[in-house]
Amino acid sequence: MVRLHPHAKDRLIERGATEQEVIATVEGGETFPAKFGRTGFRRNYAFNALWRETHYATKQIEAYAVKENDDWLVITIITRYF
């Protein structure tokens, strides 16, 4: 199961991601080691839309999480557009 920390939930709108995209990123994205013993997850999504008045073809979501028992707790997210 994937859960979002309140901090991560607070960042969804300001960074242009949805909870479903973050969960899909953790469940099926590329995994990489991150600072502070966390695990990073990265996944690209077709976007083809405007973000802050600029058109982008791709949205990339990075989710940083820690393992709690059998669950992932997403601490924060970063979204990049290109």
C-alpha cells in the first residue's frame, strides 16, 4: 500500500500532480536511492498541456518515500515539466 504524508498531500496542487499519479509512480516507476535512507521513485507522464503559461510535452514525478512495515509512506514529491 502507498500512503501520502500530509506534507506530500499539501504539495500536490502546487506542483501539479495528482494522488493517483504519485501512487502509480511508487508502484511502477523507476527506483533510485535517495538521501536520509529514503527511496526515490520516478516516472514520466505524457502531458501535452500548459503549466504556468508554458506548454510541455512531458511531466515527470519524483516521489520520495520510506518503508513502514509493508507500506510506502511518501514524504514529498517533485514535479518537473519538459
